[in-house]
Amino acid sequence: MINKRLLVKNLLAHNDENSFYDKKRFIAIGEKEGKAKFLKHVCALANSNPKNNSFIVVGVEDEDNTIVGVDFFDDSKIQNLVNAYLENPPIISYENIPFPHLKEGKVVGLVTIRSIGKVCALRKNIWKYFGGSVFFREGSISLPKAYGVELKDINSKTVETIEQHARNNIELTLDGVIDFLNNRHKDLESDYKVFKEQFVVCWAGNTKVVKGQTYYYRVDIELINEQVKLFYSDLDEVTIDYDDNSFSTMEYVHLGLGSKQKYYPLEKVVIRFNDNGTYKIESKLLFEPPQYDKKTLFHVYNSSKSLISKIKNDTPLNSMENEDLNYLADTFLICYLNGFEEARDQMDLAKNLVKNKYPKTYTSLKEALRILRKVKYN
């Protein structure tokens, strides 16, 4: 069974107006002009799709596909209207589709048109259209055609795919969620959230709590059935937030001189879900590096350079210097972000020197360079 609300969302999300689909802010078949235009579009869609359904979605803004809705419409006479004015009339239905976000009494109209396989034409004059006129769709426009009238099947596979995606395929969605939670990430803390009755986001990761705030690391996020994935490594620390319309992550950098470390926001990623079946992923760099006194930075920078020199010359390190190694990457990163341009070269040099002997420091330097690349790129 086709879920008509999902069908509307799929039409709006994946297609501009074309030879099998049209959208209208409203239709006014109580007036002669509105009735004539409606019949023209029905005729054109039927002729352009002799072997599959075509659709008119009513209650949608043309510019941005925003679903605004229309008043409930009694469709009991719409087939009679089509029969009266069209030769070889298609089978037509008008359905009132409720959407949760619309005001009370507002719905989306879905007109489904099914050709009987014969050329459809106006039976008699109406408004400025003459009896005998035949219309076809050219892109998003319904145009008259006086010669070379031939029914061609070009949309069947496309429409079939759209209708298939609109079916209530609960099994596939549940299989994806269960596989994510119970199989691929059974060793991690995991959860899921459904958005707009259509999108399911699953996430899993390790957690730690710092000063009452839960941070995730080694995080895997997946928008089920949309082939969209986000991943954060063991070195990344993120928070996760969501409401009815969006899912967001905030990545943090644990940074500071010596043992005085703080969390600084690095980047925010937001997945926004719209009522018309679309979604958008937005990312924004938020990082503002901590600022320090230049005299303090000269001191720690020179100390770090001295430490690198000792490692280069294989000079044994004392216990305090071994402790300073834990903060080497942060020191160079902060110095660079405070105007010490040569600190970047020192990071590259240090990374090569500590790779085999001090793997923890090597990993932290790689992470610091990743942050620099992200800041520079943005």
C-alpha cells in the first residue's frame, strides 16, 4: 500500500515539475478560467504518461516547495467534470492528505491521473481553449500540439521508483535500525530518533561525563535508508542534541597550556528535516582559539623547541620533560593560533621525530594538524 503522505514528500523532494508531475498553490475549478487550466493540465499529463500515473500536488509554494496546504476539497464531482469536458478522459482521483504541521482544516491535495491509453483531448470549448485541442507536457509546461500526436511511454520506470519509495516499507527501516543498534554497534551506547515520520537517525559511541556534560567519542551516525553517514574517531569529542526538526552534533577541542585544559567548540553540524520530505546538512566552524600573553607563549614555545631538540639528539628526558610531552601538540597549536607562524613547521618536525618512540605524542600532533587543516579550510 502506498503511503500518500510519503508519495507527496518524494515528489517534492526529488523532482522539479516535469512531464508526470505538477504542483499548484491552489486550484479554482469553481471558476471558468481555473476549471479550464485544470482540465488542460489533466489532459497534458494523461497524454504524456499513457502507461503510468501522473500527479498534481495542491497546496505547495512554487518557489521553495513549502507545504502550506489548502482547504479540504470534496472530490465527488471531479471525475464527472473530466468526463464532461475531455475526450478519452483519464481515471482521476483527488485525495485530501493530512500533514501534522498544517493548521486545523488544512490539507494537501493529491490529484492522481491514470490514462486509459488513448489520446485525450478537449471535447468542447472552455475559456480560451478550443474543442479538439490536445495538450502534452513539455518540461513543466502544458502545451497544445496540433500535429505528430503520438502517445509515448517515457516515465514508467521513474514513476514506479517514486511509488515504491512511498510504500510503507517498515520492514526495511526496522532491519536497518536493528542492524545498526544490535549488530554493528552492540558494544557501544546507542540510540535512535524518528524525524517527520520519514527519517530515522541512529547514533552510537562511547561516552564520558565531564562536569555534568556528556561527550561522545568514536561516534557513528547514520541516516537510515538515505546512505548518509557521519563518523567521529576516538580522538574526537562531540555532544549530540536533537528536537522534532533537527539533529545536531557539536565537536569540541580539548585545549590549553600545560594541565589547564578546557573544551572549546570547534564545529557544529546540523541535519535539518523539512515537512516536504527534504533534508539539509549544514556545518559551521565555531572555533575561536584561546588568547595568551605573548611573554608566556615565548617561554612555553622555546621550552617545547628545546624538548624537540633533545628528542632529535636522543638526549634522555627527565620526568618533568616526559610530562611536558603530553602537552607538546597543544602548546604548538596554541602558539600557531596566536601568531607564531613557525610553530607549524615545528609540529611537522616533531611528528616525524616522535612517531616510533612516543606514539601518544605522535597521535596528539596528528590531531592538532587536523584541527589546523579544518580551521584553514573553513
